[in-house]
Amino acid sequence: MAIFTHITVGTNNLEAARKFYDSVLEPLGLKRIANMDHASIWGVDAPKFFVLKPADGKPATVGNGLTVGFKAPNRAAIDEFHRRGLAAGGMDAGAPGPRTFAPNAYAAYLRDLDGHKILASSTSGK
């Protein structure tokens, strides 16, 4: 059972964020499913990940200690997530490779264009 309905991160440049997330989320099977003037939403059959301009009009800031983790189908998708993220202007926050947080864990970390830490991971062993 999923415990969250969705995750939201703020952005200071929605157009750039749309391009970045279109690129990095595609290998994970997520597509942009909605656009508004202030936000875009990615998901598969339901909205799951929102990127938006903060409602209070103040600049978006990064949560210290916050990581948004995306489930990947396999290691190749994680490698592609990381490669595309770097090509789209993201920063490396942990190259693709084995991790010790779970059996068969393989993951890659990026910082998006606003500095949010994101992760793609799999424990499938594939």
C-alpha cells in the first residue's frame, strides 16, 4: 500500500524544470500528465510528482535532509536517469552503483536545477 498521494517540490524556473524532469523521469516510466501556469505533474495513471512555483510567491528553497526517491525498473534505467540528469544541467550527488541500504540496492543521486536531491533506485537485482 502506498502511503503518499503525491510529492511536491518547488521551482524558480518552471520551463527549465519541465525539460529536466521530462528527461530524467522518462527512463523510469513517468510521463508529464498535466500542465498549468504555475505547475506540472508527472505520473503513470495518476498524479504522483508535482513541480510548481510556490503559492506564496516567495522563491523556492531546498529542504535540507530531503530526498525524493523514484522507483526504477532496473539498473539500466538508473544509469540513464543519471546520465540524462547530468546532460540536462543537474549535479551529481552520487554516481550510479550498489548501495547498502537494502539487499540488491542500486541507486543514483542527482541535484535538480533548483538544488533538490532526487534519487532513482531499484532492489530488483536486474
